[in-house]
Amino acid sequence: MSQRHPVLTMTAISKIFPGVRALDGVDFRLFPGEVHALMGENGAGKSTLIKVLTGVYGTDAGTITLDGQQVSFAGPMQATAAGVSTVYQEVNLCPNLSVAENIFIGREPRRLGAVNWREMRRRAQELLARIDLHIDVTEPLGSYSLAVQQMVAIARAVDVNARVLILDEPTSSLDADEVAQLLRIMRQLRDDGIAIVFVTHFLDQVYGIADRITVLRNGRLVGEYPTAELPQIALVEKMIGKELDALERLDSEAGRDRAAITAGQPLVAADGLGRTGSVAPFSLTIHAGEVVGLAGLLGSGRTEVARLFFGADRADQGRLAVDGEPTAIRNPVAAIGRGVAFCSENRRTEGLVGELSVRENIILAMQATRGWLRPVPRRKQDELVERYIKALSIRPADPDMPVRNLSGGNQQKVLLARWLITEPRLLILDEPTRGIDIGAKTEIQRLVAQLSDGGMAVLFISAELEEVLRLSHKVVVMRDRQLVAQLDNDDTLDADRVMRAIASGARQEELEKA
Amino acid sequence: MTTTPLAARGPRAWWRVPQRQVPVLATLALLLVMYGIGVSQYRAFSNIQVVFNLFIDNGFLLVVAVGMTFVILTGGIDLSVGSVVAMTAMVSASLLNDGVHPALVLLIALLIGPTLGFAMGCVIHFFDIQPFIVTLAGMFFARGMCTWINTASIPITDGFWTSAAQERIRIGENFVTVSVLVALAVVAVAAYTLAYTRLGRNVYAIGGNQQSALLMGLPVGRTKIAVYTISGLCSAIGGILLSFYTLSGAPLIAIGMELDTIAAVVIGGTLLTGGSGYVFGTLLGVLVLGVIQTLITFDGSLSSWWTKIVIGGLLFAFILLQRLVGIRKK
């Protein structure tokens, strides 16, 4: 492969944003007929590199060569015209137009100046048949699943004569079957000689398809490796740049002294709590300093349980007690008053004000509880903000940086900091590690462990069993909107048993215990 | 892989109407029901001339509404149309009064609207300003120009104009006017443009998702400027038809007409957010407004304000219908 000429070469690319060196002398090569994975943590510079390549951003230094000619695109349109197409996670097509038209708009087959719809439909069907997609091309694109829309986007890009195809996190919202189909299409395109840049967080997919891997970290190039010569563990190390023993240490702490923690009165006790059409009545206690993991499939009722505790939904059955006192948490304000904090799943869209600085975003909730007449003194702000930036290792560590300049993972940490600063007694984390890289994941897991050591109760919702097992004292399993098992996390509990509980309802688990 | 699980969907049954055509069919049904009510209540309603009169009385509204359809399909709005209609009629009347040759007057009148539309389109595109506010400014400007030309109504006595106004084209025992033919020609050209030209398809793409349209390399700016120019041209044609109809130019005529056209377009099934709708629907929308008016005229005892009340109710119902269709889609 190295004898051939690269179709694309990026040399010594640098890009500076106000206060951040997003890319620092990065090199990147891409050969025809390969799938090249671009890997790195959140904030490593993957997105920036792609935006520089496609002309969304200009470069501050460095050159881009396409087919031996130096290029500098003024925008994605120019890049596309030159044969560099990008398919994003969120599909950039028009949902109101038909599938066929989405593929051909701007290049419609015409006869005597009029759009030749019959010819367009025929060619669209032909093109999609080549990637084994048999759908009614006259239906509006919006009536198909995201996976199909993505494949249509790829079909368009390829038909526009793309030589370089960039797939930016295409698999994030697809299920396993859809991912398999997408990977198959990628292989087929690669065999046709197209160069594919594949950006993803999923290691399995990288090892399933990529020929080579380029790793970025903190805006710098770590290296370029043939996939076969880079074991997974080595890749992870290169991405996060530190040893993995932090994870191991957490592991050993998981079996912490559970008896001592659960000895006293529970912080929160739900007794037959439920909501018609949402969650069947369940009973659950959470003690101070205890981490309760909530496991189950998507849609099993995990988030609904959390919403009842936070008052986002109102329970219509059962009782809730805080510190042994019966109480009704009717709304989130009441919950916050009782010391409950809830980091919801879609934190990126829900919580942060992009224009405000990191400092202002972190202080927001605290200021809200104090009322606007009692501003938080600036010195106290600085002190608090600095402490949390450090504790969560928010990067860049600049409190005055507008939040929108931060990467996704770091934005999530800012939102977490906002809740932590209110010093909650019960912290509910709904999928806090989804869509973020391994390094940030480890940091958040370690943080959860620290917080519970400090006496905070944590309700931890995650789809990743390993993570739940590593952190929790008790694992609660949801299935079909019912609480089906509560498993003490002792030496005997492993992913298999939890999985069985999720799968079978695990009534016998309880029987065994009794 | 022999079958694709992603595409488990058979061919469409012949009786299943594509979702995007549901609003238009609803309007058609409404029109037929209202016409039926008219025929059953009033004996004279079944006269074919009643239908022709709908076109005669609403020809200029139809032409303006066609232009508005283009704008709304891109997700924009044009509030200047009523004023541009009035200004075109005013300019024509004033020039004819000064003895300018009618052919030249026609040419000038047809240039004013598109020029203003082009200018507004440029402001909207290059300065990235809300169409609402730009065309609001255009509306005040054009209305101001009307009174600047003359504060009073100017009668038209020119021979070409009067013959165009009074020419009756016979169809059997009934007749239509020149305006009707012009309006139908505009509808036909517009429908072809939207369905079969790149410009038309780009209009739909921009209405669907402007950002995507840009990324797909479509000429978004050019198309947006074009739709406001087209709307300006339609307003100019509408203004001339109105001056045929009234044989005068009046500075305060067609006030609020922009709202009537928007109502007609929306009742005709075009989404206010853009990307979905047909000129044929707009034609039906205009006819619905016309039938309401005719019904109230036939009744004789109802105040003409009832027209507005019924239109208000219909608009509300149609926006809800669009919402429901949209929700079902998701």
C-alpha cells in the first residue's frame, strides 16, 4: 500500500481558536481503497481536522494536497465538487423531498430542460440496488429510518464522484443490524477504490473494518498505525495517554464495606412508588454513600424511575420518604430543595448556555438557588469554579472560555460541575458516560466513586453493564417497566447474572435469596 | 445478505394517498362541500357562470397567491404583495392619465414589482435578515409610493385598458374575462416551474432544510432572491389585473391583501414552514375564499364580515390539520 500515492495528504496542520490550540502540526495521509479510522478522545481534534479538510474552517498553518495538487477549500460545497464528501451523524439531506430527488438534486437528469422524473427514479433505484438497498425511491426521505437516510446520503456522495468519503460518527444512533449493513457498504466502496475516513468511538467497528488508524490526542498527532499492528489495549492507551490502572483500582474498591453503608436509615426510600403507564410500583432504598446502579435495556423504565425521584413525573401510587419522613416530591424544584440533582440523558441540548463562559455555566444553578438578589461573590466563584475544573479535569482549564468552544465530553463535565456545586445528597446520573471517550469515562467513574466515599448517594443509570458493576453497591434491574431484581454487588455478582436478570425477569433470583 | 431488513416495505397500494397530498385533497373536499351547500340552498348557484365569476372576481388574488406560494415554499413570507399590487395599479393609472402609450405603461408596470422583489430578496439573502421584517419595510415603502403618486383615486379611460376590462370571452352561454385567462396561464407556468425545473426543485429543497440545501451545493442565495422576484412579478401582474377589474388606481386599494393571499396559500395546503405544497392547492385555496364570499352574497342578510370570521375559522382548522398530518408522519 505504501508504494501507491496517497489521494490526500495533510501536512503540519495547525488551527488555533481563541485560547485553544485545537490542532498542532497534525499530519494525515489517506490512500485510495482504504478505510482509515481517525481516533481520539473528545476534544482531541478529530472534528476540527475534518472541518479544516472540508473547508468549514481555514487553517492557521499547514498544507492540504489532493491528488498531488495543493488545495484550500472555501467550504464544504467546494470540497464536494473536488471529490471530498462528508456524511455526518445527523443527515444533511432534505426530509421533505423523495429519496430519488435527494440523491440527484442539483444534478437532475433532464430532457428538453425539464426534470426527467422517470429517469431519475430509475437511476436512483439502480444506484441503491448497488448497495443492496431496495426501497421505494418516490417516498419522502423523512419517512425512512436514520440508517436508511444515512445510506442515501452515502449513495449521493458516491454518485457525486467522491474519491474521499468522510463518515463522521455515522454509527452512533444505529442498531446492530444497521451498523452491519453500513460496514458492508463501506467495504464495498473501499473495494471500488474510494478512500474512506471513518470517525467513531466504537473500537469493535474500527477493528472490524479499518485498514489503518490515526490517533490524535490534545490536538497533536500520536501516530499512524496499520490496524493489524496495534492491539486494542495499545490503541486505548495511545488515545488517553495514561495507564489504565485507574480502572483496575476502581475495580478493587467496588466491594467496599456495604454493610456499614446500609446500616443506618436510608436517605431515600420508595415504597410501592409507581406511575400508571410509566413504571409499575416498586420499592427501593438508597443510603447515603451508596451507589445504586440501574441496569436494563433501553426503554425498560430506567429513566422513568429517575424522573419519579426527581419529581419530573408525579407518582400516582405509593409513598416516598426522605430521611425517614414521608414526603411527596411534586416537581423538580421540590426535589432540588431536598438535595436531589438530576443529570439527564440529553444534557448537551438541555442544560448548557453555549454563549456563556464555563464559569457562568457552572455557577448558574447555585445562583438560582440563592436568588438574584444575593450574587455569589466573585472570589467565591473563582474558588469554586477552579476547584471543579480541576476535580473534573475540564479542558481547556479556562473559566472564561465560552462553553460552545468546548468538546462534547468537556461540556458534559461542565454540566456535572453545575450540579455538584449545589452539593446534592442524591445525585441521579442518567447515562453520564454515553457518547464520550474512554478517558473521560474513567474520570467520571472515578468521580462517582469519590463522591460516594464522601457520603453522597448516587443513582447511576447506564447501558454498560461493566460500568454498573464496577461502581455500584447494589444493582437494580429493570425490565418492561418493572423492577425485576435487586442484586447485591458482592463477589458472586457478574455481568452474566445481571444479563440473565435482564433477560428472564429473574424472579428466581429473589427466591434464591429468600 | 438476501433481504434487507431496513427496507421491509411493499409497493404502495394504489388507494393510499401520499401524505403530502392529504392537505390538498382536504381542501378539494371542502370546496366541493361548500359548493354543494350553495347549490342546495340557492337555485341560481348551480349556474355555471357562478363558477366563472369566482375566477373573474378572484383572478388577481390568484396570481398574487401563486407568487406567495413560491415564497412560502422556501419557508419565507412576503408582506409587500398588497402594497405592490396597489402601487402597480397606481403607476399604470397615473401614466395612462399622462397619455403614455399603453404598451409602454404595461412594460413599466411589469418591471416595478420584480425590481422591488429582487431588492428585498437581496437584502434578505446578503444581510441574512428575516423576510418578515424586510418585506414589512417593502410594504410600507410601496404603500407610501402610492400616496406619493396621488392621494386620490385616478380613473383609467385608456382604450386598451377598457377593452381588456370589458372583453367577454364566450364559452357557450357563459363568459370569462381576459384576467381569467392570464391568471390560469400564470398558474400553469408556475406549476410547471415548481415540478419540472431545477429552480422549482431548489425551492422545495430550501424549504425542507436550508442548511442541507447549502451543503448539497444548491444555489440557495440565487433561489431565495428568485422567489421574491417571482412574487414581485406576480404582484405586478395582479396589480394590472386589478386595474382591469376596477378601471382605476387607488392608493388605499388592496390593503390587507397580503393576509388574504397567505390565508389562501395555507388553506391550499402549503406548509408555512416551507418545503411542502402545490400551486394547485393555492388555486383551490383561492376558490374556497371566493365561494365563502359568494355564499354570503347569495344569502344577502349576512354582513360581509362573516367572510372574515369563516376564513379565520378555516385557517385555524387547516393549520391544525397540517400539524396532525405532521405528527402522524413522525
